[in-house]
Amino acid sequence: MQASVVTFEKPLQHIGLADWNAKQWASQQTNDTRRNDAFMLRHQARQLRNETRIKTDWDTYHNNARLADRITEMIRWKDTLQACLNLINREVNALREEKFSTEKEFEALGIPISIVSECISMRDCRQGAELTYDDGDTELKRELCVLENVKKLLIERCQSAWEKINRLDEVKFKVQLDINDKHESIELDKDQLTLDKNCANISYKTDPLRIPSASIPYETWLEHSKYTKLLADKELEDTCKLREALFVIREKARNDIRAQRDYVDFILRKRIYEIQRARNELEWQQLKMREEMEKVGKEIQSLEEALNNKDDARKLAETRLENRTYRPGFELARDEAEIGLKDEVTQLTQTQQDIANKLNCAKATYNALEDQQVLIDEDLENKCQALMTDIRCLDLRSRLKSFDESTGSTETDRNIQLTKMEKEIPPT
């Protein structure tokens, strides 16, 4: 039978219904799988987004907390170091004041040293037997040694204070540098703490995970901060003792100088009393010596008169003997008259010899008294000169008492006061 419609089929292999059903089932399974995969992907993505958002928020929170804790820690260390710095500044100022007072005390020793030296030179101008190594000379030299020792000790203490101030300045520089670094770090971390993800000045950085070459571990930073604090405490440890030592050495120096000065004044007054007593004794001896010389002079005159008187008597007796030698004949006899006249001549000769010897002794005694009188006059002059020297020394040393040691005024300050130049000099 001939077909009325012509049909055409693709020149492809057609599948059967079973294959079509199988393909439909496979497509359905594939679609379900894809949807399930997409669902799982969306679920995992949402979960990842939530977890990463939460983790990012918590990481940001923890880092903010870490920054805040770090800022708090650095502020605490900064405050600690600032307290050390304030204490160092106070100690440095106090130590400089003590050093300045010690230097003024050291400069003020110039006046006592010059006075004592002048006293020693003045007493060295004594003459004769008064130029002795007496107690006054010994104590003046001892006072000069005391002043020199005090001066040397004050110089050593000032040197120690100067070295301590230099060490404190070095520590102060280190502490100040650490405080400045911490202050800058605190400000930097505070700026980082104010940043968030919505800020305009944030961007990607090149190699943000790099470690800076000057970076140090936290433990090293902590050790450095502790070392700086320990260094400051160690330097401040003996500063108070040094200031007390400066004060004590000044007071001890004043006490030693005052004690030695009072003792020297006592020795000089004692020496003046001894010289006055010796001078009075010499004046009495001089007076008695002059009286004795007058008596010896009168006795010499009496002996000379007596000797002259014996000359006439001797002449008379010798003349009688000579004249009786001219008796004639047997009248030239050695009678009692001749014997008596010879005895008289002999006695007069012996008497003249005795008077002459006594006169020579009297003249020798007078000469000895005169020589002793010269020695007494010279010794008295020396004692008067030594007495005036010690009195001038004692008067010169009165400047030490009028010198105000408590103010520690130097000779320059004294000259300024004497010349009324206080208003002319600008304040320092």
C-alpha cells in the first residue's frame, strides 16, 4: 500500500524508551547532585563567611586588647621611669647644692689659711732667744696642717660629688631616652588602636610580615626596662649617703677648725701671759740690776777714796822711816818706833793691795753687771717685740672669729660687701 505522507528521520540512532527513562533518571540524579553540591557550597560558604567574620572580629578585638594592654604596660613603665627621672633630678639638684656649699666652704678656707700663714710668718720675725719652737708655733703649724687636710678632704669630696653628678647625668640621659621612646611608642600604639577597617588611611603593604632588623624579643625589651630602672635605683642608692657625707664633712671640718682655732688662741694667750710674766720679771731684774750697779758704782768710788787715803798714810810712814835712817851713831837703833813704823808700812801696803784687789773685783763686777744689763735690755726688747708679735697675731686671728663660716662667704664676697658693689653686679 502506498503511503500518502512521506516522513523523514534523522540519520541518527534512536534510543529506546528504556534508555530514555534511564537517561531521565540519570539527569534527575545529576540535577539533584548538583543542587545538593550547590546547597552544600552555599552552606559552607555561609559558614566560612560567618566563621571568618567572627574570627576576624575576635582577632581584631584581641589585638585591640593586646594593644591596650601593651599601651597600659608601657604607660606603667613610663610612669615608673618618670618617677625615677624626677627623683634623679631632685637628687642631682640637691647634690649640686651640697657640692656648691662644699665648694664655698673650700673657697672660704683661703682666708683662714692666709691668716694662719701670716701669723706663722709674723711670729718667725721674733728675735734672739724668743725665736723658739714654742707651743704657739707648734699649734699654728698644726692648725695649718688641719686646714690643709680639711681643704684636701673637701676637694676629694667635691671630686666625688662631681663624678657622681656625671654618672647621674648619664643615667638621666638613658632614662630620658627610654621615656621618650616609650612615649613615642605609646602614641604610635594609640594611633593604631584608633584605626579600624573603615578608615581611609589603610592599604596593602609590601611584605607586612617582615621582621625589622632592629627588632628585639619582648623578653629583651622587658630586661632592658628592668635594667634601666635598676641602674637608676643603683645610682640613687648612695646619692643620699654622699650628700650626707658632704654635709658631715663640712660640719666636721668646721668643728675641727673651730676647735683648733680656739686651742691656738688659748695657746697664744697663754704664751702672751708667759711672755708678759717673763717681761715683768726682766723689768724687775733690770730695775734691781740698775740699783745694784749704782751701789757697786758708789762702792767703787768709796774704794778709790779709801785707796787714795791710804796713799797719804803710807807716804807718812815711809817718810818717817826714811828720815829716821839718818840718825847718827848708836842712835840708829831698831827700836820699837822703827818696828812699829815698819809694821805700819807693811800693813798699809797689804791694805792697799787688798783695797786694789777689791777695787778690781768691784770694777769687774760692775762690768759684768753692765754686760748683764745689756743682755737684759736686749732680752727685754726681744720679749717686748715677741709680746707685740703674739698680740698682733691674736688680733689678726680675731678675723677668724668675725668670719661668718655659716654663710661660707668667700674673699670675693667679702670684697663685694666692703666695696658696696652688690647692686652693681647682675644676679646670676
